[in-house]
Amino acid sequence: QVQLVESGGGLVQAGGSLRLSCAASGQTFSRYAMGWFRQAPGKEREFVAAISRFGVSRLFADSVKGRFAISRDNTKNTAYLQMNSLRPEDTAVYYCNLALSTATMTTPLNAWGQGTLVTVSS
């Protein structure tokens, strides 16, 4: 199993930006599509964004389209989520995970990690 560690969360004012990172262990990173998910207090975990193995394809939840960007650096075994124009409703714990393709990101392969908390103040 690929080990994933999320980082980069924090407290930011509405309208601000944050960049999250997802560092993967091992040498198989480029075999997988990567995805970001989030779970707000009292709500179920939801899909945010996904990127294909070599970054050709990207998917976004409607709620973040035009504000968030996903990228990856296969030389660094790291995926990123750039979050701009943040809103209080973006407050959540953000998790990364992986799948064989972006099409199967609804059923990611890894157990969930600890995530990184993003808090957006109004």
C-alpha cells in the first residue's frame, strides 16, 4: 500500500488561498490517479478533485470549479491542491487518496489518513 501524508492546512480568511500537499511513499506514485476529498464537521466525506496519472485529465466537484486546481509532480511523489478564493463552506479536513484512474476515484484504494484541516474564517 502506498503511504500518503497530507499537509498544508491552516487557518485562512475568506478569499484567501492555501496549497495542500500529498506526499506518497514508494516508487509507484505514477501508477495511480490522485484525488482530494474533504469532510466538513457533521457531514460525509466528499470528492473535491482528481488528476490522472500524468496530469492529462482533471476532474473537479462543481463546488470548487474555477477556484481550486490540482496538480502533481511525479518526480517528487507529491500531489497538490491549490485552493483560491476560499469560502467558509470550504472548511473541512482534506484528505488525499489514489485510484487506478480518475474514473474510479469514487472508490479510492487506500485507507484514509489523518488529513489536514483547513479552516476558512468569514
